[in-house]
Amino acid sequence: MRAFRRGAVAAAAAAVLVLSACAPALPPSVVADSRVTVGWTGAVTSLNARIDPTSGNRDIAAVTRSSFGRIVDGEVVPDESFGKVTILGDDPFTVRYDLTEPSWSDRIPLDAADLVLGWAASVGLLSKDGPSDAAREAAPPTIDEFARSIDVTFAAPTIAWQTAVSVDVPAHTVGMRAFDLDDPMEAKQAVIRAVLDGDDSAISAIAEVWNTAFAVTDDTVETDLALSSGPYLVTAIGDEGTSVTLEPNPTYSGAAAPKIADIDLVPQGDDPIAAVGDSLDIATVRPTPGNRDAVCERERRDFAVQTTHDGTIWALLLSTDGVFADAGPRSAFLRMVPADDMVAAGAGEWSQAYAKTTSMVTAPGSRAFDIVTEDSGFADALAAPADDAEADRAAAGVATGTRVCVVYDAGSGFAQGAFSALKAAAAEAGWNVVDCATGDVDAAVEAPGWDAVIRRVRVPQTPRAIAQQWGTDGSSSLVGQSDPARDELISTLQQTVDVYQARDLLAQIEATIVRAAVAKPLAANPRVTVIAPDVTGVTVREGDDAPVLSDVAGWAPAG
């Protein structure tokens, strides 16, 4: 395992001695000698997940960083034990970020310096390539150091107002390293002055630490870089970042106090389900025909099994060229697409694990999903098959036997089964669906000649992500279709601060996709988490942002 040090070896020894003698007792909530081992597929490469947001780094951030709130299924879940975010005014749009009394694990309080540093990162002042002109021109926040708050004025209202400022790393660590200071409070003041005064040289020094110092690249990680404001501390890293040891943060004051004394994240091995109850307490797998019996057997022995989605959905997308150049043929084809049969054929015995979806911009089970589904028009326009699918095709002006090249991943069992069900239904309706399976779906859809594709698509969590997928000239455009009305709705959503208005706008955006007749969502892609009976309180979140570790403070030993 990687050791933790502060500076030279002698300093490290001294630090260990001081911490051992003076560290506060663990919270009374912690059960002595309790341990949970989690099968983990991630790796930690940086303790600043803001600059390197891999799944492994976000997992670690979820347990070591508190925040004003986290995005769950596209909406913010606030954490007022950390602080409160309040809109102060609409013109100009001004927001106050006000901390309660959290502290870092070295007992240094979180304060305005940490918020100022987070603001500087949010506007781009700390970019690796240097600040942009927009970052330099951004109005600096006003601060109240004693109240631990800052007031930020935005150029326009933003849907991200609750999470626009985050505390990703400790400002005193950054300041001490950037300016070679020994006093953490002096370092905090140096960070504040640099940012508020627009001192280019000082900001450059801060950016250097921000972008490079928190990388996990060698055999040691210095203790000032591993400070925590969350329920747990990283105390050791091994196996090139794939093994991590977590221990309770004794200074944590969040809503839920940690109860497990040691949490080990370890590679889950070749047969994680068999290992649960033995070398592992928790493991997450993709449901396959090969692990169905093993999961069922664990469930019969009182192991908890939770099925959630991974933030992606399976969908059938249409090209807007060739046979599908017009909306009429696209609509007729999508009405014919047998979504339920495709999911059943692709999932096999796991079909119940695939949550049905009718939306491309919201996830099933989210608060917005039902509203979007009800208001988008999908049920009437595309969900229900026509009374006579063959006549529906003919009415759209499509000749019997028209060829439709369907791309899908040749290595995916789900896609193979889904294609078989699609082909059978299409033949009955007079379409000639052709197998265009490939080993590289992305390359295939970038080339001409395809008509439809069965693939997994990430559910967008922000207006920016929606624009990338569905906006005109989106960087990750799914079908390459242009719609100025949709672009305007996405822009409006970006500036919407009311959650209910945001849901209505999502429904309107979905409606433009329905009217375009370019997509038929099928089902959310599942994962299965198996939990040994000796652990309770594990709640796996939907999506891909630290699904297992997000609520780690709620874990407890059974009995």
C-alpha cells in the first residue's frame, strides 16, 4: 500500500507521532473493528476529481468531499449540513454560498478561501491553458470571511446555481504550496488576495498546484493533499491506485455520521459474486446469462440484491438520410419497432432488470421522467404500434421490401437479441431489415450508408449535455438533426432556476425529439449490486456518479 507523508521522511515521522497523540477519538457512531470490503473496478489517479473526473476519482471524492448538493437524476439534492445556497437577487443574478461550520480533517475550517478557490476554478481562472478572456472578465465574488460565505454575481441566471461553486481541494494546502507558506491561515488569505485582486502571477502559481499537485503518480501521497471534508479519509492507496483504504474522518459534522471503522476498496476479481460473503462484502456486476444463477443463489441466502441503471439507456436511432430522409417513413418505422420484444430478446432472463423508458433526456425513476413522458406526446405518436403496420408503412410512401441497414455492436448479446426481434417484426410489416453489425459502432455511424442503429446512449444530466447530443452541431450529436426550436428550449433551460419549470422544459425538448421521429428509447441499462448480510444501510444510487459510495455514511455492520 502507498504510504502517506508530509515533506521529508523526518517530517512524516513527526506528523505521525503528533497525529497519534493528539487526534480526536473516532466518532461514537463508529463500531470498533468493523470492516467492509468493496469489489471496486475503479482506480484513483487524482485527489482533485474536478480536473480528472474519472469514475474512480469521483468515487473517492464522494466519500472525502462534502458539498452544497449533488446532482441525482438531473436534479440537485442539497446538503444543508454543509451549507446553504440562496438566490439574493435576479438582476443581476446573485447567489450566496454560505457554509455552516465544516472543517477539513486537519481541523482547519472550511471558509471563504475555499469558496473563492472553488469559484476561480468554476469560471476558468485555473485552467491548464491559462485563464480565458471570459474568466478574466468574470466579476469576482464578495466575501464575508467571518460568516464563511461568498456572494457570486452571474452574467445570467443559471440552472446550475446550487452547485456552481464547489470545494474540491483545501485552499490552505493550495496556498501553502503555491506561495511556500507554513501558516495555513496566511495561505488562505494569500489565495483570497490573489483571486480577488486578479494577480496573474499568483493565480498562475495557484493553478500549477491545482492542476498538478493532487495527482496520484508515485509510491507516496502527502497528507496535506489527502485531507477530507467528507465522512471518510483516504489512508492508503495501493496496486497502482486500484486499492484504497478508507477510515472515518473524526472531524466530519455531516448529517449522517460514519459507522464502519475501515472500508477497503479492492479489485473485485474474476468471479465477484462468488466472492461476496467471503473476501468481499459488496460487488457490482453487469447482468449476464452467466451470472444469473449465482445472483439468485445469493438472494436466496438473504444477501441483498439491488438493481439500478448505470446512467445509460438502450435506444434505436434513425439516420435522417436515405430512406429516412422524411419524417413520415421514420415515424412509421418507429411505430413498428417492438420495444418490449427487443428488450425481452436482448435481456433474456434478466429482462425484469431493464427498466422500460420512453425518454431520451430523462432517466426512468427520476422526478422529471413521468412529467416528460406524459407531456412529450411519445405515447400517441411513436409508442403504440399502428393497427396495420404494413399499411402504415405503405401510407408513408415506403415500398415493400425497402432495405434498412441496422448497425449494432456485434459483441453485445443484448444488441444481438434486440436486432433479431426487430428483424422479425419488420419483416411482417414489409421492411427488409439488414444486419449491419460491427465491432466499432462509433466509426460505423460516422460513415454513410447506415439507416438505423441500436446502441447505448448516456442520459444527459445538464443542458450542456443535452445540447451536445441533441443541439444543432452538438459535439456528440446522436443523429445529426438540426432544430432551432429545440436549441432555443435548451438555452432557456440553461437559464431556468425553478425546478418545476425545468421539468416542463425537458418535456418540451423531448417533444421536439418525438416530432422529429429520430429515436425510440427502449430500456435503461442495468447493473446488479450484491451485498453480504453482515452489512446494512447500503443504498446504491442510479446513474454513474459514485453509485455505491455516495451514501457510505449510512453503512453499518449488521447485528
